[in-house]
Amino acid sequence: MNRKERGVTLVALVITVVVLLIIASIAVYSGSETVRKAKLEELRTNMLLIEAKAKGLVEEVNFKIGLTKPEDEGYAVKKEQAENEVYKGAGLEKATDVSAPSAIPVSECYKVTDATLQNWGLEDMEKEEGEEYLIKFDDVNATVEVYNTLGYNGKYSLTEIDNIEE
């Protein structure tokens, strides 16, 4: 081969390919990290929306119960009537047919149905197959806890998911 004929050497080609692979791996990692953060934020947002609507329901139940206290006679009956009227009226169902991780107290929760989401104006909320949102109401303390059956990295409640550091 004549010295004036120059081409790409094997070493230059290998170095170029290695540099391109490094750049590609950085781009893939960055993209997957962005997708992970977006999924976490979508889950958190959905759960916050459900929590806001559920807090209104627990307040409505407490209003219907009135000033009676848990130790008062007839409280349990009033509470059950108010819960049936308000929670079922919102399209919620007892979460008896939901399979969920043991970290979720399913027997104490209501399942957010598609009808509930539609009533609340959240019909665009997309759920994956097997994914359910559950609400545990605490009428006495006027609080709610929202759960997601798929969760995120072993965290299922809104309280746990809110504490995830990004």
C-alpha cells in the first residue's frame, strides 16, 4: 500500500465505536430515569386527586353523623347509614374482590370504581391491568389514606409514596 493512501485504521474505528457506545448508554440511562420519574409523579398526582375527593366524602359522612361520638348509643348505626349513603352514592364499593399486597388493609378499604372516577371528573385517569385505587376512611379523625395495588418500589400508600426522595 502506498503511503499516500490513507484510510481509517482499525484502532481509530474501535475508539470511535467505544465512544459512541458510551454516549448511547448515557442517553438510555437518562431517558429511563426521566420515564421513571414521570411514572412516579403520575401515580402521586392520581393519588392526590383521589385523596382530595375522598376527604370531601369523609367530611360529608361526619356531617350526616352529627355531633354524636363513637361511645354514644346509636353511633354505629348512624355511621353505617351515613357511610352507605355517601360512599356508595359516590360509586365506591367495599374492596372485597381486590387482590392486593399484604401491606394494604383491603378489608378496611373501599375500591374506587370507574363510575367513581367518572363522577369525580377523573375519567381520563389511566389504570394498568390489575391496578386499583383503594381508600381507607377514618371518620372519627376525618382522614383518608389512598392505596394503589401496584404501588411503586414496594410502597403502596400515598403517605409512603409522598416520602420517596427523587
